[in-house]
Amino acid sequence: MSVLESPATLAPAAPKRRFLPDDGLRALAAEHGTPLYVYSVESVRRRRRDLAGFDVVRYAQKANPNLSLLRYVRTLGAHVDTVSSGEAHRALVAGFREDEINFTADVFDRRILELLGRHDLYVNLGSADMIEQYAAIRPGADVSLRINPGFGHGHDRKVNTGGPQSKHGIWHEELPAVLARAARAGLTVTGIHIHIGSGSDFKHLSRVRRALADAARTAAAIDPERLRWVFELFPAMRKFWTHPAGLLSGGQKQRIAIARALAGHPTVLLLDDCTAALDARNEDRFWARLDEEFGSGICFVVSHRLATIRRADTILVMDDGKLVDHGTHRELVQRCETYRDFLQTEEKLEHLGVSGVEYPSRMRRGGMTG
């Protein structure tokens, strides 16, 4: 049995670090029986106040899974972190909502997969192989990744959970590949988690903070939503994404280069004959989706293809390395002899099926031809 006691209801503590004197313990044992566990409400409240600056505070249930304590922690606005199907079930029994329960593990077992299939908990993945398993039961879910930053620390080697000797977490150098893998599986990575061991050494906590910031910057540079639509646009990229470059065709390499450029959220994008290896249908799909995803940016396109050039807001006509004119397609047809000569040549090639076909202009882009 357990009892949560407030200091206001107890006699003053005599020894240091004790909130309840012996007489108080005997009185409670006589009232409630033994074995009896007594916890200080004020100590729990004080710890929660210490963490008030964080947006979300999670209580690690493995520290103490007592149901009375879990229920009280929830009244303080804390969420709960669980590491097994038993702990996750216990958190639900204690009254935590599904969105207040975080599940962290390095592997899934049958019981937790069954529980996660019934309850939409927030899952923190500690290994890459968990990605496809979780996507199979929760397609499109948000997840976080537990990262091993390459170092660990703890008050004892048995509680050191980071570094090359630890089995826990995704190795930090593998984060870009794992983010791409999550995108392929349809999961969205919305959090990064690092835990290197137990203890309160602030020197090492500061090092963890820097590692966490580095991991977050890496994750922010790779937008799963953009990777996902690239995979939808070019399904073959799923197969070749992690293969050696020597196995890729020219068109596949070109598409991967485009995906990498877009994943970094650029404000200015320079594309040099970027659709040369695409057929007409995929080129049209590419420009339409790029316009949707990159509509507020500035895009310079170097191209000789009419279907590409006619989409531009402004066309820059280059001849022998010099800018000879600029304007819209209609304006340049009327006044620029160099542009008209170019059009005649390209239209002949297009007629012979060498170049792409024309599609309605949708892009608000800067174009460049040489």
C-alpha cells in the first residue's frame, strides 16, 4: 500500500532529508497496515516546479511505477515516459490520455505492437528496424528518434547508455539515412531524443545539449514531407535511395540531386537542365509540384527546352556568355532576333520528337536560356 502525504498533515521532520519522523511512520503503519510506502507530495511538487520552463515534462515511470504517484504526477500536468507494454498499460490505468504517454524502446515485442495497434501513443524509436514495423500498424504517424550521440556518461558504467559500447539509440552518423527511411515508410519525425546515462553531471548535460542541437539541425535540413512527395513523384527512388551511386542511371541520379536540393528549404534554387532525363508526363508533374512546394522562392532554370522556358515569368537570353535581352516569352518573340532563332531551332527538334512538348504555364519563375 502507498500513501501520499503533505507536510502540513505531518509532524515536523527531525533528521535531515526526512520528511516524516519515526512516530509519524508508526502512526501511518498502524492506520494503513504494512508493507507501506509513503511519498512526500511537496517533494514531487518541488521537482515539477523546477522543470516549469520546459514546454513538456515527462515523468520516467521506471523511476517509480506506483499508481497513486502516477495519478498525482498527472494532476501536475506532466506526461509519462514508458519503456514496456506493462508500463504503457499502467499509465493508461493511472488515467493518462494516449497523447500524454510516450513509449521508448530499441525493439518491439508482440505485446507492445498489439497495444500500440489499439492505442495511439507517441512512440520514440531507438533503432532503424522499428520504422517499418511501426508504419505497418500506424501508417502516417508522428514519431521521435532516439539518437546515440557517440558518447555516454553515468554515475556507474552500468547506467551508461551512450557511446559505441551501448546498444541504445540510432548512431548519430546514421541520422540522415534513417530520416529518409522514415519518410519512405510514411512516418513523420517530429522529435529527437538523446539519453546517455543516469546522473546529474551538468558538464556532460551541456555536451548532450549541443549534440541534441546538432541532431535537430540535421533533422530540420531534411524535410520528410518534401522527401515524401519526391518519392511519390519518382517511385523508383524508393528502390535506389540508399544504393551505391554506380547502380543508378543518369535520370535517377538527376532526381536524387533535385530531392537533396529541395530538402534543404532553399530560398533561391538554380536548376541546370534539371528535367533533361524526364519524359513529358513526369516533367509536367515535376513543375506543377515544384510550383506548389516552392512557390515563394526564386528559381533560376538553365534550359534549352521550350516546355521549360515558356513557364518562366522572366526569360534571360544569353548569347556567347552575354545577356542580350530579357522578358516574357511573348515579348521576346516580338523583339529579340536571337530568341526567335532559338525558337525556330528548338521547334524543329521538338517536331522531330527530340525535345519535350509544351504544357500550360503555371510557374512563377525566372528562366534562363543560352
